[in-house]
Amino acid sequence: MPLFFRKRKPSEDSQKRLEYQLCRSKEVGADDVLDLSACEVSEVPSSAFSICKVLQKKVLILHHNELRSLLPKGCDILTLSTLKVLDLHQNKLTSLPEDIGKMASLQILNVEKNRLKELPQSIGDLRLLQTLNLKGNCLSALPSSVGSLSSLRTLDLSDNLIEQLPDALVHIRTLESFTLDAAMMSYPPAAVCADGTESIQRFLCNELGEEYCPPSQYLLPVLENEGGRQDSDCVDGQEEAWQNKFSDYEKRKEEKQQAKLAFECHREEKKKEHMQLILLNTSHKENILHSVRQEQERRELGISQQQRAQEAERLLVLEKVRQAEDGISSRISCMLMDKNRQKKSAEFLKSMEEDRIRMEHLTAITQEETNSLRRKEVAAAMQKMLSDGCAMNLLQEASDFRRESLVTEAHRSMENMDRRFDKMLSIQILDKSKAIAQILLEEEVQKAAFQALQLQKDAVHGYIRVQIKRIEAELMQLTRLEIKRRNLDAENLQEVLVDQRTALSDLLQQLLKQRDQRELELRLVLAEMELKSECSQQNYWMIQYQRLLVTTEALYHMTSADLKKVCGRSSPSP
């Protein structure tokens, strides 16, 4: 809680009202009421205490202000000893003066809707107090001295924090109206408090062992005492005039209350009309929002269905691509394993070939081989080999020439084609005996035929050619998969395809080098054989050709089981 409060400056209208009321109360013939309500004052002006003391005011009205204490500095509570009515409701009072019991004439005390947390003990000295309104404060208990309020008729404790009542209330025999929050009470019980004032008084009397008497039996003596006291106080007859003025004040107050109630009813009607308009507007707005929400949900449902369909299609395509990749990966792994296995096989075949060449070098051609030479059959095979090669070359040349001639001169290409085909046909229709005789006579032709057969029948060279074709096919399929991957924007799986392509490319380069190396080795073997043929041995190339045919036929008839025993796996057939 802050130690200092900044005083709010009253408005100009409030300041004018305060000055007017203070001046009016000093006029001759003014009534006994000092009304300083709704002046927005934070403390009671000291001049108000002087007016009450000098002019013997009976009613002081201070409601709807910003009061935090009743007595300012330098003022005494005895200056208000003549007051009979003190109205302090709707302020910010946190406590009442400790010596409030010195206001001996006070009959009505209204402190409704303040911030009181406790009442002073001296409040029990107000023996003439008939109405005590404590509604809407922060009280948690009542002092025991309230039992001394012998003339109290009305007590309002609602909207507070009180849960227990003091037993001293049983001594207030004149209490007619007692208002409190029954649901919060623990003593007396809530059920007793809900039944009213009489039930509460009977309960307290039973608790203290006293006899209950209705308040009507005590009101007459109290009124008589008050009347005798008034006669003694009002020797000059002013008390009767005060009573008339107080009744007029009560009437004016009642009229204001009625006007206030009428204004409240009118305001409630306007408020109801406003609420109906708000409800209509709210319902219309809710309908619009509902329709918009339904349309949005329908669109979101369509979009979600389309997204699910696209996602399912994408997953299906990815699954197919993944399956293809798995197949390629398995095939690549198999090829790499085959390569490792074939490496041993190739080394074994190479050693066999070297042994065979070495044996050829060491062993000369015997007379039996010369005698058993099937000259005509070998010459026919050579002639067929050369004619097939010549025909393929002619076909290739014809195809290339036809492609070129279609661009430049279409009509000349047909004649050249006819000429070349006639030449090819004429070569094929040559007399077989002449060709064979020519082959038998020309050693260069026999050498060419042997070289072609050697390349064709060489197992290592053939295996390398087959592996090159397989790797080229795998690279082509891998390229198609990369295109599909690029269309699907699957960047995270592109690296796997790149690695596979790199592995296949490296393997292809190795196979190409092996092929070139094998061809070089075969040419070296051919050169050595050519040096050997210079020893003027007759039909050297035909005997070598026949020997190569016999060797390839023997290799062809070997079983797969034998090859597994020899090189660990079945080698490709020549």
C-alpha cells in the first residue's frame, strides 16, 4: 500500500457546489442540514466542523466523495456532538475515529460502500444510535461493544467478510431489522441466519441461557425515554421544528429515490433494447462466420484430398524408383563380385595361354601335323572367315555411304549401292576352288585369317566384350533413373546414383584397358609366331589355324564342373 496518496483536484462544478453549500448553510434561516455530497473532496473542510459547532447542525451529509478519513488534522470530534444523522456512504474510509463514541446525539450512521476493516470499541457509547448501515465494507468481525447499542433498531452487515457474530448482540433487545450474508455464516449457522432476525436472536439467547423477548416490548420505553430527553433538550420548542425539517428532508430524499428508480427503469429498458440489437447483430455475424467456416472447411477438405492423392502417387513412383535402384545396386554388387572372381579366372586363363604359347615356341611343328593337315577344310574355313569379314565391311561401308549420300545426292547413291552390292555378290559367287587355291598360295591371307580367328576365339577378349556391353546397358538404365529422379526433385537420393555411375564408369574404364592390353598381347604373340614362320616351314599359318580350331573345340566341350574346379566359377563360352 503506498504511503502517500496524490490528492485528485476536484472539478470546477464540484468546487462551486462546495462553496455554495458552505455559504448557504451560514445564511439566516437555513435548516439544520449541511449537505456536502458529490463535491469530490478528499477530506472534510475545517469550516464544515466550525459551522456544525456554531450553528448546531443536526444532519451532515458527505456521501459520494473521496474521503479517506473523517477528521482532518487539528479538528476534534466534539465539534460534531450535536449531529443526529451522519451519512458517509460511497467514500474511501478505511477506519472511523477512535473517539466516535463522543457523538452522543447520533441516531443514524451510514458508512455503506467504504473500505472499513474494523470498528472502534467506542462505537458502543452511541446509546441513541437507531440505524447502523455497514453494508459493502471489508469487516471480518464486530467488536463486543456493539452489545451496548441499547437503542439500535436496524443493522446491515451484508457484503462483508463476517462469518461469526459476537454473543453481545443478545443484549440489543430493540433490534428489529438485521441484514447479513447468511450463506457465509458459521456462527450462528447459515440455516439459522437465513430465517431472519428473530431466529438469530433466539439462537443467541439459547446459547447464553437467557429468555428471548420480542423487540416490541422494549421499543416503547426507549421511545418514552427519548421523548423525555427531547423535552428536556427542547425547552425553546426548536426540537419540534427540527423534526419537521428532518421529515421534509426524508420526503425529498424519497422523491429523489423515486426519480432515481424511474431513471434506472428507463435505463434498463434502453439497455435491453441495446442488448437485443447486439444479440441480433451477433447472431447475423455468427451465421456469416458459420457459412464462411463451412466453405473454408470444404476447401481445406478438397485440398487435403488432392494432397493425399499426390502424396500417394509420389510415394508409388518413389517406391518404383527405389526398387529399380535396389535392382541396379544388386546387379552392380554382383558384377563387382563377378569381376573379383573373374580376375582369378582371367589370370588362370592368361597363364594357360602363356603356357600354350610357350609350348608352341618350344615345340616345333612335327611331320605328322604336316601330313595330317586338312588343307582344303582349313582353306575353306579361312575363305569363309575372310568372306564374312569382307561382307560385313562392305555392308558397313555401304551403310555409311548411304547415310552420307542421302544428304547430298540421293540419285547417285542408288547406283553406287547397286555397284557395291554387285561387287559383294560377285565376291560371294567366286569359284570356291579359286579362293581356296589363292588362300593356299598367299601367306598374308592365311595370317589375316588366323588373326581374326584368334580374336574371335580368345576367351578373355570375349569375356571383356560381354562385360563392356553389360556395363553400357547398366549405365543407360542408370541415366534413365537419374532423369526420373530429377523430375521428382529427390535430391537426397541423387548422390547414390552418382556414386553408382562413378563405380560403373571406373569399371568400364578398367575393362577397356584390359581389352586393349589383351589385343596388344595377342599382337605380340602373332609377331613372335611370324618370326617363327620365317624358318621356311611349309604351311605354317594353316597348321596354326587348325591347332587353334582343335583347342577351342576342346575348351567348348569342357563341363562347368571342371571349370569350377579350375578357376572357381564357370567361364563364358567362346
